[in-house]
Amino acid sequence: MKSNKDESINRNNTCFIFDEKKIIISPDLKQIFYFLEDIDKEIKTLLALENRIESIRKQYIETFKLIEVMAKKLKENSIDFEFTLSEHPATINDKLYMDQPVRSKFIVLFAYLEVFFCLNIAYENKIWDKKEIIKKTMDSESIESFLNIFCLNEENEWVKKNKKRKAKIRDKDLRDLRNALTHFFSIGSKLQIVSRFDKKTEKLEKILGFKAIYISARDLYEIIKGAGILIMKKWSNDCLNRKNNDFKERILSVEAIVESYGAVIVRGDKINL
């Protein structure tokens, strides 16, 4: 997704327009987009990490086998070749093996969801004070409303593709899972986590009589992404119908909280000392 700045927009015309293909934003709101884009990049990297490492591990094994064949050919042809490695090549394969950090992924994803929740609170209440926003995140009705309107809504892209699975998940299930993970590094009573949802997992749900419902990190990411899209659609609709609402005051509250508390990433490869 790319941000496109319309030349006709100036700093006095606060604007946020989203049509799922592109985003048109005024300069005074660009920090919101960059902030969310940076978070999404980190999440995508985290979710892809295991597959990338496994791909490297397999490629290394293939390379190591090729080296063994070449070494054999050198020996057969009496070609002298000496090279000392600091450690045996087989140890690299062990170093590249990793256990799947399933619970850690979920905790990070729920933190991502919390970001959208807090920005929505800032928008709906026209506030940007951190303490006020955090206080409102404790309200159970606000949490339930947010989860139902944005995460479990029929318009959420994940829900559209997984209507049968969504029918078994309530807002309380998501809350219980989030609390169990963040407070006890454990799992909820009904909603259970799994590395990936496949036919075997679906069969297990049926065997257990759906007393346990399984969800993967990829599922949760898609739910959150769908929620983000619905939030931006709301901002866009309010912007286009600004004659009947106070869109500018609301969206500038979001911009203010991002400007005040949004992370500024200092990347080592871009620092010249």
C-alpha cells in the first residue's frame, strides 16, 4: 500500500481519503501513515522469520552436500587443497534451527491491535493525553465495542473469508486470550493458539466438539489488518462528509498522540559517526 500526496492538498486542508487501493493524505497527517506502516513492516518480518531461516538452513544443507561432492572429486584426482574452518560446518545447521515462538508472536500481534484500539479512542473522544487514553482502554464496554465493530465485523476481510470460524469466536474469547498471554504467557480457556490452521487442526476442533477453537498468528494478523482497513475507511468517510461532523478535530487528535508517543526508530546502518 502506498501513500499518494495530492498536489491540490495544502497544509490548511486536513484530508484522509482511502479507497483500499491508495491513500491520499494531507502533509499534516503523513506521520500517522508512516507510523502504522513501520509497525506493519516489523510484524510482517516477524511472521516471516521462521520460513526465511528454514529456507536458509535448507539451502545451506544443499551447499554443504555440494562441497562434499567437490571434496571427493579433488581427492579422486589427487588435487591438494587445504583450508581450515573455525568450526565444523554441521554446527551451522544446528544454529539455524529454531523453535517456533508462537506465544511471543501473539503477544506482539495483540500489542499491534492495542495500537489501533488506542488510536480509535483518541479519534472517537478527541483526546491525545496518554493517561486518558490508557484509562479508557480498561473499560470493558469500550473493548467489546471495538472488537465487534472492527475485528469481528462482517465487513472485516478475514471474517468474509472465514465466516464459519468467526461464528465460533466472541469478543470475550479474544480478550481472554490476550489477557492470558500478556499476564501469564499462557493461553485462553476456549480460544487456543496454533502455529498454523490446517485440515488437521480443523479435524481436531470437531473431535473436541468445538470446546476449543484454534487460531494461528497469521489469522490474528489478518483480523488486525482487516480492522485497520475498517478504521481507515471510517476516517475516509468522515473526511468526505466533514460538513456533518468534526473530522479535523478527531483526526488531529490521532496525529497528536502519534507525534507525541510514536516510536522513532534509529537504525544503525544509517548512522554515520
